[in-house]
Amino acid sequence: FSKDSCYLPPLRYPATCTFKGSLESEKQQYIIHGGKTPNNELSDKIYVMSVVCKNNKKVTFRCTEKDLVGDVPEARYGHSIDMVYSRGKSMGVVFGGRSYIPSAQRTTEKWNSVADCLPHIFLVDLEFGCSTSYILPELQDGLSFHVSIARNDTIYILGGHSLANNIRPANLYRIRVDLPLGSPAVNCTVLPGGISVSSAILTQTNSDEFVIVGGYQLENQKRMVCNIISLEGNKIEIREMETPDWTPDIKH
């Protein structure tokens, strides 16, 4: 890290995403939000990490902490943060996750009890450090450890775990963010064809295709099926792919 970097705490379960100044920009930054520290403290901090210098032997990063004003997302983990681009502008989108129950409800026995965060959508302007929350009628239940895919002005939310109901509903939401000169517009559409999964790994294989691996379909049942997600225009298609020959270690 460069000498002018801030201290980056050893977060676990943080939400991360890649940020380009514009879709055509080659320079990338990495946004880190929230997380749980090893001593069980939750964070509401946002860090911006960028590459300062790159040579054959090492890469030097710069990490800066970003202060927010407005509707600041509460400290959380198991959530997602993505970047959307609309009309030449960009915004960070925070959704889901878990947090400790309110302090007024915490007792000695329930001190570390967590609950799903309210299903609000937070738009974060990283340039000016402003955050605004939106309540969408289609999003009724809090979700954690879901899968999120961002493309241009749209984010797809798949699966997730509802702690209140202890279920992994086959969710598929399309959230579109319009960034005109005035106030942003956020809308949500419930789509068919979702999958039941939480804590999965998402990997992008090309500009229009992603692969979902692993995760859980039930509390004590790992998900051995893999899926390919294809995006074309406003359409999203999720289909099963040929299952790899899992090693005994993974099967167990």
C-alpha cells in the first residue's frame, strides 16, 4: 500500500465491486463496503482501493476511506454493492445483508443476535459522498448472501437467505436505476425463473455470461449444481450446466 493509504481493517464478509469512471474507462477502482471484523464488530465504512503503480515485481495500492452523508446504510454483512451506469453518470447500489438487532432489544443473551436489514435500496454517490435510500413495494423481505449481477443501469438479484423465515426463496429481481439531471429513478421488476441459492460464488466468463458455483440450497445441504446465466438486452436466462466431477473433499 502507498504511504498515503488509510488503515484497512481485516474485514470478513465485506461487499466488493469494481468501479470504472465510465463504462469505456480502463482505470478501475475497487469498492469495499461493510463487513464483520474478527472481534464480531460490524462496519458501515466504505473504502476505495485503486492501483497506483504496477511493475513486474509488485503492485502498489492506495486505499482511502469514503465518508457518507444522508441515508447512510447501517453496518452490515452478507449484503451486496454494485455499480450502475446511466446517462454518463454512475452510482453505487447497496442492498440486503444482516445487522445486529437494535440496541434497545439487545440483552446479555441476545447481544450478538442478528436480523435481516430492511429491504431498502441505497444509492451511493461516491463522488460527492451522498447516500439515499429507496423503498420499493416489490421488495418485501430482507435478504442476505444473495447473488447480484450488474450491467449498465441494471442489477439482477438472485436467491438469498431470509433469516426471519429461514428460507432460500427462488428470487429473481431486476432493479433498474435511471440517473437523469434531477432525482434518480429506481424501479424493481419481479421476474420468473429464479433459483434457490445462498452464499454462492459468481464468476464472469465473458461480457454476457456468468457462472454460479456452490452455495447452499438448504441449511445443511450444499448446492452441487452449477448454473450459467446469460444476459441479452433486457432478458436474463438461467440454465443448469454440466456438473463437474467434484472431488471427495468438496462432496463432503
